[in-house]
Amino acid sequence: MNSKVPPHNIEAEQSVLGAILMDESNIARAEELLSPHDFYRGAHKEIYESMLDLHNERKPIDTVTLINSLRNRGVLEKIGGIGYLSELIEMVPINRNYLEYCQIVHEKAVIRNLIHTATQILEDSYGQYDNIGDVIDRAEQEIFKVSQGRRTGDFQSIQETLSTTLAQIEAIESKKGKLTGIETGFTELNHITSGLQPSDLIIVAARPSMGKTAFALNIAQNAAIKDNRSVAIFSLEMSKEQLVQRMLCAASLVDSNNVRTGNLSKEDWERMVVGYNTLYGASIF
């Protein structure tokens, strides 16, 4: 049996709860980052749950209302009584570091979830299975759930964002009209977007068979070859061979219909060799 104590930080948990008692406006920010299950100590889960109940009922959160809520739920003595609530307020080092305390609590919870998931995957792997692919799929799904459970969002003041925004504007000015993002290979698109920018989500929409896939593959090729970037391509419709065949035809300037029908001339093959060498050196996955 594994006797290791799961990762946790009791002081951070106490500081989160104490900070809410000191300033009830902190609960709104805590709710964005923490769930009751993120707390390791059972008493802290109960206290935080009561705080959320009061907040959702639009009631004030202070020692009096919290004691009443815990008493009504029958858990006041379980959490350590009235005395423990008073201690929580004294446990807060610096109230302005409140979000940092929340992040510590949440990160410890994520690690505990990861340990639990990894243990379950290990047990499943020792069991009987007919298809190794099913075992791997389940493992990936469980790890993905842990990843999705992370809450990395944080509040930032406009002063902080103004500083980064000004730095971006200065960087753009220093390039004097040159691309600030990744090369797409399409002049007009580059002019509109200044290249592909970090955090951009670009959706290509059109009717079926209008060339959406070919367009996206061309951009991927150009980013990898012209801008020396690493590119990942995901497709739910086409196999990897079909995708690479399209890219090879585009890089070789060979009619894809000639490839599909096997009607390739000597010149086509010569261009295919050039296209092959071009793609072979690209960082495309």
C-alpha cells in the first residue's frame, strides 16, 4: 500500500477561507478558480461549501452568517467549531495575495487528481483486455479530463494589460509594415491579418468542395517552409496519406488528378522529386 500523503497545502487553504471572511468580495474571484473538492481538508470543503451557498443566496458572508449556515447543515462541530473560524482570519498573511493562495490550492488539487487517475490507469493496465487501443483511449480520456479541470484564468488589472498592449504596439511599429505574424503565403491574407497571430482562432467557412482543405494545407505548408515554423495538422475526414498527397502535389505543381489516375509524365515525376525534397525538410506533423 502507498503510504505517501497526497500533495496539499493546509496553510494556503486556511488563507483562502480567512481572506473571504475578511473581505466577502473575494468569494466571487474564488468561485472562478476553486470548487469545494479542491480543498484537501474535509473541514475546509464544508466551510467553503457554506460560503458558496451564502454567496449564491445573496447573503453576507461573515462569522455570524457562516456559523449559522454550518450549524443548519449539522457540520459546525465537525469543522472545529466557532473557535476555528476565528483562527482562519488570523491565518491570512497578506490579503492582496489572495489569488496566489487560490492558485496554490487548485494546483495541489490538480496534482491529486492526476495521481488518482494515473493509479487507476496503472490498475487497468494490469487487468485483462481484448484491445490495447481501448485501454489507451480510456487512459487518454481520463488524462484529458484532468487537463480540462485546470482553471488557469486569473484576474488582471487594466494597468497590467495596458503595459503588454503598449509593448505589442511598439513591436509592430518597429517592423514598419512588415509581417508581425506567421507567413500564410497569400499576399492579400497577409495584408489583412499581418500574418497568423498568437492566440488567433481562424475559421475557414465555405460550401462543400470549395477548396477549404486545400487552402488550409497551403497555409500550413507555407508556414512550415517559408517561415520555418512547426505545424500540426489534424483531420477528421482524410487519412494522413491523402493529406500528404495533396501537399506533395501543391509543392510539386503537379495536377492532383494526374496522381489519382496514375497519368504522370516524366516532367511530373521530376517535379514530384523536387516537391518531395522540399516537404521532407519541413517540420510538419
